[in-house]
Amino acid sequence: MATTILRIEKLRKTYPNGNKEVLTGLDLTIGQGEIYGFLGPNGAGKTTTVNILAGLLKQDSGNIEIFGKPVASDRKNTMRRVGFVPQSIAIYPELTAYENLSVFGSVYGISRPELTNRIGKLLDLFGLEKFRDKKAASFSGGMKRSLNLMVGILHNPDLLILDEPTVGIDVQSKVVILEYLKTLNSHGTTILYTSHDMEEAEHLCTRVGIIDGGKLVAADSPEALARRFPECHDLKSVYLELTGKELRTMED
Amino acid sequence: MRKFAALLYKDLLLLVRDKAGLLFLFAMPMVLVLVMTGIQDGAVENSSKKTVSVLILDKDRDEMGREIISELQRQDLFDVTLADSTQTASEVQQAVKEGSFLIGVYIPENISSMVRNEIESSLSEMLGLGSTPQTDTLSSLKVFIDPTVNNTFRTTMMCYLREASNHIEKKALLSTISETAQEFSPFPTDSMAPPPDLKPISIDEIAYSKDAFRTNINVTEHNVPAWTLFAIFFIVISLSGGIIKERQDGSFSRLMAMTCPYSTYLMSKIVVYECVCVLQFLLVMMMGKLLFPLVGLPVFSMHGAFALCLMIVFFCALAAIGIGLTLGTFASTHQQASVLGAVTVVVLSAVGGIWVPTFLMPPFLKAVSVLSPLNWGIEAFYNVILRDGGIRSVLPNCLLLLALTVACTAVSIVAKKKI
């Protein structure tokens, strides 16, 4: 197996004032070069896991190792090699595309000439070059999602964590984003991404993990999972087989 | 440092791009100071120029009547009309009741001679010279006052009447003593001087101030610092709103995920809003200096204490920023922060003596006022502008403001870790 990039062991989390444990001993391992689809119904614990990985939440117990080192021991240096793209469009609408990238790039610590160079390349790659001096508030949903992604990859991370990066955008923008993720992966970036879109995950991911009730219920390549359940013809039916067909709420 | 510079750049851009916010931050204090100073200056001018119509019915036609009439006529405050001697007290009362005059004064017949007789009788009894014939009960002066008359005018009128009657009593006493002394004197009576007219004790009003010519605060000296402070503290709404917005749209989480220290995040906001507050003050100060004289208002002067005023503004701004950070940390929505922020600032300013000077407040509120950071600020300004205070006079209040800032920032950092 490839070098382990991310290892999560027995992760547990209950929110303050919450009466239900969201993560109930999650174990997860992602190898170098993988595009790992982290799938699960609402309230399964995907975003909680991602937020813990990003350092926005603290787990109650359990260990997380990134690049072979416990995150807690050197979070600052570890996170310099990690890109985080949250589910919400976390950019400043009042700033232009260039200013957004410039501000976040400087916070990453990228030098000015290097930053200017990278911003130019990314804007060009995502077709936003001619909108570089337009305020993000005037962008379409797809353009905003692209900018949201660009901020997360400005510093060329070795591990990219994306929380539903393609939710609510048009097909064209989705294609651009997914194609870019594949390119990024082909250059060595390991990707962990969450989604509700099974087709997208099947198309993009080298491996998927299905989480339900705060722990992983299955993890393998989409093809291997389909083989494990002969009556299922695709990832979507495997997913429904494992997580059930009843509606979920966040409280569930 | 790069992170700090990036955040500073971001916060400056966010501030500059928010045109409505800028208008609120910079136009509001200028409008407030101009309007409040204009209103208060008008009120002060009006009340000082206003005269009260007084109708006097002098039935005495003797010393007391003459003294009261001449005393009241000397005052610019009163517009005196003398009633026809055929009129009665009830007619004077009726004139006031109908609103023809605001004050009516009835000086009863023979009141001067009654005062003299009373004094003679008392003195004779005191000196054991036998009792003089019993005088009639002393008549009293009657003053009819319209209920709308301001308390200040009412008190002033009563003081003048009291002073006039005291003067008459004093003169009568001296005259009686003189006459009695002449009766018992072994020397020829014509060698004695007439009773002197005693000079009143003079009272010089000297307010503790830098400027020897000024005896009290003008509206500009209160309003410019007071409403600038109010505006400075109003930044809590803009600041807390910005923090909440960043938290809600996820950009704050993103910065934190980039391991951006929370203290750096706060520091950039502190620097930006500190600049805003200093600018607010400079703008209002310039307005007080340049615009006020053009619209007939007193010029704002810091009496050479610009540096100290700037220092006070600096610490007040820090305290306001501290409150804003705390509010931004604890409030969950922009609406919450706006309402809570506005109410907090209005209450703190009202209690702190921004709207009404603290000496006019009831004892309970006066005691509470020292807890308001706006009170620390305005008192520091008074110390510098009016009381000739140096750095030592403002240092305690500046330290209080700094302590509040440190406490608020610490609470925000600790709370953020828990959240």
C-alpha cells in the first residue's frame, strides 16, 4: 500500500449541549495519491470529521496523524501542507478575485512574486482571468465555488480536504472543478472530499468510505464495493444498501 | 508579520468598500456634534436672552416699594410694568392668571413703616427702654407666578425680593440704632454722621479653568468630546457585525484552518478601528474649529492640549474596540449585535454623562456613572480642556479604559477557544 497520508483512529465527538455522539469511534486511512470520497447521509459526521481535520473543532478522543505525524504535535507546520475547502463559500464578497487570493495566499505565507505567479495561473486555469478585478459578490455560483477552491489550493498542498465542493453549481463549473481535481491528483496531491453526489464520487474517486452513525461502515474502491454487493449495480445502490432508504435529519 | 499585514489589508479593504458603513462611521459623529451643539447653543442663548414680564403693584409707595422696583428694573432678566396704584392684589393675580404677565408682585400698603416699627419695637425691648406701642402684624409681599415660569427665573425673582427686603430691614435697623444712640449721646446730635449705607459683600465667581476669562463650560467644549466619544463607541456595531459576518460566511473558519492566530486576527481589527476612531476625532475637531464659527457656534479649542486629547481618544477607542470584539464573539447574528451594541452604547453614554452632565443626575445614577467607560473618557477630556489638567490628570482614566480593553479582549480569546 502507498504511504499513509492520513490516519484517523477511534475518533469520537459529541457537541456541547448535544445529546448524541456524532462520531462514535471513526477509523479512516488514506494513502498517498488517493482521491478518497467520504460519503454519508446528513448528520452522519462527515462535516464534523472535516472540521476536526481542519482544526476548527476538537475531538473528544481519538488520534489523527497527517503525513505520519500526530497533528496535535505540530499543527502549524502540518497544516501548511494541507488545503481546506469548506462547504460554505468562504471568501470575501466585497473583495475582488485577485484580492481574495492575495489575502489568503499571504496568510499562507507565500512570497509576493510566487503568489502573483500562482494567482495568475489559477485564474487562467479556471477561466477567471478577465474577472480578476471584479468583486466576488458579482460572481455566479460556479465562479464563487471555483474561487473557493482556488483559495484552498493556492499553496500547492500535499493533502486537500474538500467539503462538498460542487454543491449547487452548474454542470460546466462542476466539470471544470472535477477536471482540475483530477489534474491536481495526477501531480501528487492526495484528496479527501465529501459529497452527496454518488455519480460524481464514482467518477472521481479511487476509493470511497461510507460513514453512518459516526463510524465507517464500508471503505473500498467503487468497483470493489459494487462487487461486494452483487445485487447493487452502482455506488448509489451500494450506498443505499448500507445506509438505508429512510429520510435523515441532522438530529439523526 | 506577513499574516498580520495581509489581514490588515483585508480589513482596510472591507472597511473602505462598505460605503454605507463609512458614512455611518464618519458622517454620523459630525452630524451628531453639529446638531447637538446647535440645539444646545440655541437653548442656552435663548434662556440667557429671555426676559420675564413682571407686573408690580406698589401700594407701599415708600422705601420697600422703591427698592424692589429699582432692583428689578436694573435686571435685564425682567421686563417690569408698574400697575396703577388704584388696582388691587387680586387684579394683579388675575393678570398673571390670564397670562398677561408671568409674574405679579404685590407690595402691600405701609410695609416699609411696618418694618421700621417692628425693628424699633424689637430694639427698644432689647435695650430695656420700655415697650413701644404694639405694631400691626407685618404684612407680607405677595408674588403670583405663572406655572410655566422656569424654576431658575422663579428662584432668581425670590432672591431679588429677599435681597431688597433685607436691604430695607438693614437700613431701618441702622437708622433706629443711630437714633437711639443720639438720644443717649452726651455729644451734640448734629456731630454724629448719618447711618452709613452698608456695602454688600462682593462675590467673585472664579471657575477652576485654564482661561481666566471663562467662568463656565461652553456648549462646544462639552459637545465635541462628548459626541465624538459617543460615535467612537458606536463602532462596536460595525466591528462586531464584521466579525459575525466573517464567522457566518466561513472566511473566519478558513483563516483559522490556515493556522492564523486569533490574536493576529483581532490585532488587525484593533489597528484598523483605532485608525477609524482617531480619524473620527480629527474630523470632528476640524469641524469644531473651522465650521462652527461659520454657523455661529463657539469655536472648539483644546487649549493647547491636542496631544493629550489624542491620547484620550486612543484609549477610548481601545475600550470601544474591546467591547466590539466581545460583542462580536458572543452575538450569533448581526441583528443581535446591532441591537445589543446600540442599547449598550446608548445606556453607557446616558449614564456616563454624554447627554446630561452627571451633576444633574439623581444620586443613584451619579454613583453608577463612574462605571461607564464613556464617563471615564468625558471626565478625562474635562480634566484636559477645562481644568488645566496634565497627563497625570488623565492617566487614571486612560488606565481604566486600557484595563477594560484587556479584559474584553481576553474574554473574547478565551470564549473563542471554548466556542
